[in-house]
Amino acid sequence: MPRSQAPTSTMEEAGFTLHTERLGPLPLINHFIERIGLTETLSRFVASDRRCAVSHASALGVLLRSIIVEREPIYRQQETVHGFADGMFGISAREMGHLSDDRLGRALDHLFDADRTALLTELVLAVGQRFGVRFEEFHNDSTTISFCGSYRGAGGRQIRGRTAPAITYGRSKAHRPDLKQLLFILTMSADGNVPVAFRCTDGNTSDSVTHIETWNTLRAIAGSSDFLYCADSKLCSRENMDHIDRAGGRFVTVMPRNRLEDAQFREWIQTHTPEWTLVWDRPNPRYGDGPRDCWYVHRAPLPSMEAWSIVWVWSTLLTLRQHARRLRNIAAAIEQFEDLRRRLASSKTRLRGAPEIDLQIKLLLEQHHVGRYLKVRRVVREEHVFKQARRGRPGPDTAYRKITKRRFDVQWVIDEDAITYDRRSDGCYPLMTNDRTLTAAQVLEAHKGQPMIEKRFEQVKTVHEIAPVFLKNEGRIEALFTLYAIALLVQALIERELRQAMAREGIEELPIYPEQRQCAHPTTEQVLRLFSLAERHHLLQHGHPVQVFDLKLTQLQRQVLALLGVPPGTF
């Protein structure tokens, strides 16, 4: 029978159709968005326009949910919203028809014009009240967001009375010096690693000049100045530390290698053994049969030049890694120098001038960081060739003349004394604090919370895919980055609530990984994946609803919702 003449089913003859609506994890996300009062806060800070069918706050809410669920370019937001059930993105079906890319762009313009610092501060204060997040210890760091494009006009121009960040070249933390960038500065609370402050600045901004403004913002959030502020070595400047200390603040930072105190300790340790105190003795995190992960601390007897405490930290695994890395770098550099020697010995070499060869030696030493361990010098080798003085057959009385050819060569020796000197202090680094009440172990514990902010940067770059950025206007880009910071806030709250509930209920692991593998520290990405296929079905007859088939939650889904405090009826 031809395909066009196939008989219709009984349900189709009776006028029945089944309409499927995708829910995904949006009901769970909306629950947390409502708890922090995001929509109301956006409505107060972002100016409204009665001529718009979709308010600016609602349009920004659509973008925020899209970042958390499935990141799509702005020009595809209408398709994304239509793929989900009505109201899941905070707007109705009628409003979906007005959700164009131009509408979303104008909403970003209004967010750029708003007082975004005050907006984020109010959101974080609401989080502290409603979720009980403590503001006693903060961790700050920054990363760079690379841009593919020229962005010639994004040089820090004025947009409607506000200065937009300059998208320009700078020290790329993504190791892409060929791309322009912006600096993404994030601060989070140690309680659950919840982001509490965000700022976007010019791509060539040094981290050392950003801490004072960040610390002042945190003081407004915490309501006092006695919180503990942790940051990397860029905080360790006299201006930054004096500002925090004079205002009654506390800090923990890493002392950079160019400080005199660092060199003095590494010289002292050559002939002395510090009184190390064991803080942690843990199994090897990577290899079950590997050496144990031991951490020691030692408070220096002499304070810093600013009269602040110095705590030296020693890690046994870091000692092994640094020594192995040094040997790898030396071996790689020697291999490169042997290749350079072969090139110089070749008759077709293009490296004929001494300045060119010296530059190659310098670049190789810098590339492998072995200038301290390899002593390399350029030498001249003479090659002697004897030729007849006159033409003809050689005989016993033939006179010869000597022709000397000079070729450049390189020689190197390994400085064993320098390797031995540095190996004595492998795995050691200094921490500085102005809080004399903290023990050496407490200083280390505060510093060890710093790497968790790198996890937030990894999430914003991989899970939320902040780059590539499909926008040209730098004002809209800065506003979009603010939404990414809010998305990180929502994501961190979901993680914090779930992990705290697991600890409270005595649950060590959940089978939340693919193939129901156990997970001891669930992330929001895995939680959202658990609900990614959630759907609701409507049975219609001649276009009229007959019955609704709600989502049937699995036992694991119900357990996760119960731990998060989300009613199952939300789905």
C-alpha cells in the first residue's frame, strides 16, 4: 500500500493528540531564583519601559536561565525558550513571540547602565539572610576571558556616561597572548564557596591594583572589616596590605619570591633545619601506593619588614613535583641545545651571527626556566683544511696552504651547586598575615581554600561556556558577564545546599554520576543532568485538554529534591 494511503490510528481518528512539554532542570533552578528574590531585585535596579512587551528584568531572567541550563547565543534564545514548557523561563507563551535578539540586547544595555555593584550586593545580602551563608572569610582571584576579533572601538570609551572596560592585549592567563581579553575578578565566601563579589576590568589591568576596591565592596557586604581576606601574591604590596590593616581588616597572602625575606630563609635552610609542625598527613590523592601527602608549617622567628607574621609551608608531594619538574626542564633544554649545535654545524645554517645565536640561547633558557642551572656559552671552533698552493698533480715537493674556517658552537655545563641549593627548599613557600591570633596551622588552612576559586573559573569557562563571546558591544559584554556571575551564585547555592544536607543526613555518596556511579561531592552540573530529560505530557482531543501526565520522579530524583528542600510538586 502506498505510504500516502496508510490507515490512520484509532486515536487520530478520535481526534486525540499528545503534546509534550520539556521541563528539564528549570523548575529546580526557578526555585532557587525565587528564594533569592532575583526577579524583584532586577526590577528595582533595571529601569522598566511600558512600551516593551517583555520587561527588561524578564529578558535578563531568560538569559540567566539559558546560561545555567544550556548556553546558546543571544540570537537563538527564542528557539531555546520555545523548546521548553510555558513559563519555565519566567515569561509566558505570548511574551515568547517578542523575545528577539534586539530585545535582549536592549535589556543588557539597561543592565550596564544600572548600579551593578549595588545590585550584586543586595543579592548577596539576601543570600546571606535566606541561606545562612557566613561572611567571615573571603577568597579572591581573577582570570582572563579571551576574545576572537579586533574590537578596535573597545578601548575604554564612554557609553551613556559610563566607562566601558577596554578589550585589549594583556598578560593572558589562558596562554593566548595573540588574543585580546578582559579581566574577570571574582570573590567568594569560604562558606560553601559562594560567589559574593564580581568585577570586570580592562584586559591589561594588573591584579595588584584591584584588591583595595574589592576589599571595600566586601566590607559593605560583611557589615564590618574584621573578616579574613585571602588572595595570591598580587595582594602582597605595601599599599594593599596597609589599606586593609589600617581599616581593621585581616588578610592572608602568599609572599612573592622577589621579597628579601624569601631569599634569607632559603639561604638559612641550607645549614639549618626548621622546626616543622605536621598539620595534615593524608593518603596520596592520585596513587593508592604513592607517597603520603604531608603538610608542615613553621612560623618564622623574625617578622616581615612590615612587622607581620610569616608562616612557612612545606609539602612533601610538592617537593617531589618541583624536583621532577626541574629535571624535566633541564633535560628538555639540553635536547634543544643539542639540536641548536647540529644546526650550527650544518653548512646550510642561517644562524651565522653572534647576536642571533646569543638570542637563541637566551630564549631557550627562558622557555625552560633553567638559566640558573645550565651555564651556556657561545664558542668558536676552528676547522683546518689544507689545499695545494698551485694547480697540478701533488708530489713530494708540493706546497700546501692552510685554510682555517671558524664556526660557532655552544657549550654548556650543569651547575650542580645551584640544583643542590634549590633542592633544599623544594616544596616550601611563605604565607604572610597581619592576624597574630591565627596559629600557623590556621593560616595554612585559610590559604588552602584559595584553589577552590579556580573551580569556579573552570565552571564558568567549560560548563557555562563564557567564551567565545557572541557580542561586539563591550557595554553589553560587561552586563552579560554580570549575569554569568549571578549564574555562578545560583549554581554554588545548589551545591552548598545539597552537600550540607548530605552531611546533615550522614550520606557519604549519591549515585549521581552516569551509570549510577557514586559521587561524594556532587556538583550542580550533575544535579541538573539528573533532571535534564524531565517532561510533562498533555493529552488533547480536538485541541482541548483531556488529561495531564505529570513527571514521574525516580527515587534518586526525589531524594535529591528532598535534600535540596525543593517540593516534588515543583515539577
